[in-house]
Amino acid sequence: MRVSGRRLAELIRRFSGVRVLVVGDLMLDRFVWGQVERISPEAPVPVVHVTREDERPGGAGNVVSNIAALGGRAATCGIVGDDAAGKALAAALRALGAGTEGVVVSHQARTTEKTRIIAHQQQVVRLDHETSRVLDGAGARRVRDFVLRGCAGCDVVVVSDYAKGVVGPDLLAALAEAHARAPFTWVVDPKRANFAHYRRASLMKPNRAEAAEAAGIEIRDRASLCAAGARLLERWETEAVLISRGEEGMALFRRGEGVQEFPTVAREVYDVTGAGDTVLATCALALGAGGTLEEATVLANHAAGVVVGKLGTATLGADELRAALSGGRPTARAVKLRAADAARELKRGRRSSAARGAREQRTGPRGRRRPTARAVKLADGVRGHRKRAARGAREHWTGPRGS
């Protein structure tokens, strides 16, 4: 099926009228940005001079961010702790224009926080603050009841499962039963813990690894991909399965039809963090706007191609998506609206080599080649090699001394 560019543009125009209910695991993403000018005298690690910090909704909250950035209207449902991070997360969601009436504050839960420290446009380390979440029965019931009440008042429901406890068998069973009584559009980003409990969704969106594990089939080639897709259609009793395959694009499976493959449109890949959330949000908006599964997949594929060229849990605007479809550049209005992202992208030309060098220092080069001297020096943290490790790290982050 050939998808019309004019039709896709019309769907994007309709995004502003689409109401999306997002339920799932809410998190707070923190970013600490800085520069590295020296290596610590205490250990062969870079010292990051902090220049700025920011925080954004993460997890299911990033799906909300993507919906808002694309012009849609989102209502949020999930659980946060009675803590500073939970208050900051709720405030950030409200700042996006999202409804937060469904955000339940629990005295037994801690808000999940992920802090990424970034220098020279590459992630140095990530710090996670979270606890094994055991939800109280009252909180889980409030989430379920809010979602069931909200189904009738929205165009599409999104289930963003990050395996933190908000999405469980009871909620999924309630959604499947509600859908059987009065069909509505709902899309799911699945996780392993609930593979046995997903039923009757309009669209399931696993990545390749999740699809292989859920189907019990190692995906090696097109034949195994098709076998996995067919099995998931039956296992999850779903209308469609969309498997994201990284650099190989996406594969769409529907009952009674063969697989449709969509090659990737990404030109540059710098960070895949949150790209799945972008795909989920774009598919939801497209389906809510009256688009077909093929049209939703084409739009989601182009949206993902934009955000993987940005650093962090990034989003894109409707103008950027239009530009990606036409192969052109964003309009001046899009650039103005997303000035912060544009400024970061000006520096990303250096990132590819820096990221490759940092990866080799920490883990060694890919393939069967022997580790480079610099990688060995930085990887070896014992006392006898400390000076050499520090020198190698310093040369990577600040450049070699002399000529």
C-alpha cells in the first residue's frame, strides 16, 4: 500500500484534536550537562564540570511529552511517591498541558529517578534511584478505575509498561474486558513481566528482543521474524503487532495478512533513549486521528528517525515531522520553538568520534580485534597501571599534550 504524503500531512494536522489517555510507569529524568577538562587524581575517571541541569518526565511521562510536542492532548495516569521528585514530575507534566488528575500519590512508593551525566554530547554515567515497587491495593484500584472511566472520553489509550509495577494483570484484564464490551483503540508497549497478560489490544509494539522472547523464537532473518510476528498475533489476541528493529526499521503484522516491512529513515543515530516512546506516541496520535496502521507506522518511523539524532529523552514537534516526511529542514517556526534541541544538535558533529573513543576505553572495540592500548589502560584500574590509565583518559577527554 502506497501512503500519500498529502494524507500524512492531514493526519499530522489532526493531531491537535486527538485526546490520549496514557497509563503506565511515571519517572523523572534528570540531566546533568558539563565539560571534562581533567581526570580525577582519585581514580582514572573524568571530572565533569557541571554547566547546567534540567529535568523532564520520563518513562510513561516521556510518552506524554511526545504527545504534547506533536500537538496532541494527553491525560496522565500512574503512581508517584510522596516526595520531591514526585512533585517535580507532576509539575512538569502540568507544564506540558497534560492532565494529572489520574496521577496517584502513594506513601508507600518512591518516585523513580534516572540521572544522566553528559559531557561533550555523550553520556558518561547514569544514576538510578528506585525501589522494588509493591503497590498498595488502593493505589492500584484508583489507577484501574481512572483508566476505565477515561476510556470513553478519549480517542486512544496508551499503556506504557516499564515493568515498575503500575501495569499489572488486573489492569490489563480490566482493559481487555472493557474492550470486549465496547471496543476502543488502545496501544501497548510491552515488557517481559506481563507477556502472559496482554490481550486484545489494538496494537502491540515490542522491540526485536522483546518480540523474540515473547514468541520464544530467535529472530535471525526474515523467516524467523515472520514466525515470531504470527505467534505474537495469536498469543496476545491482538489486532496488530509492530516490531521495531533498530537499524533494520519496523515490521508490521496483522491478522490474515503478510508482514509489511518499513526500512529505517534515520540519517544519524546518536542516542536511542526514549525512541520507543516516540514511536508509541506517534502511532497513538495517528490512529486517534483516523489513520490506518500503515499510515501510523510510516509516521512513527519518520518520527523515530528524528529523535535518535538528538541526545537524551528527546521529542519532536509537528513541524519537524512534516519536514522529515518531505526530506527537508524544519521551518523557522519549528527551529524557534525547539531552540534548546537545535542548540545541542549544533555540537553533535563531534559526538560520534567521542562516543566511539569512550566506548573503546571502557569496553574495548567491537568485533574480534585486540583491544587498543588506550582502552586497556583505561580499563585497567589496578594500582600498577593507574598512571597509564589516567594519561589515556586525559588524552581522550582533553586531547594529547604537546604536538
